[in-house]
Amino acid sequence: MKIKDIRALQTGEIESKLDDAREELFKLRFQMTTGSMTDTSRLGQVRRDIARLLTALRERQLAAELQAKES
């Protein structure tokens, strides 16, 4: 998932995707400990997706705070 695609989403959609990604990360960690994981690179991809989603949410939060300050 690319950041420009994330920025095009609504805030609620981003939060939903964040919840899904965190759930997937939990499942991947569980697979890693049980030894049933086949694609270990997916773990890093999900972590980066979570970071991108959190970054987009933070950008929106800062923009809203700036806009409120200027008003």
C-alpha cells in the first residue's frame, strides 16, 4: 500500500485498515512462533503498512490542529 493511496482514503477507512493490519500482524507473529510461516517478508511489509497508516492519521491530526489554531 502506497502513501498516496492511503491519503486518498477517508479517516474512518484508514482506521479500519489499521485495525485489519494490526490483526494480520498478530496472526503473522503467531505463525512465526509456531513455525508455520512460509513468507517471512510479509511481517516487515505489514509493519511498514501500519507505520504508513499511522503517519497519514497523524498528518491529518496535525493539519486539523493547525487549522483550529489559525481560526
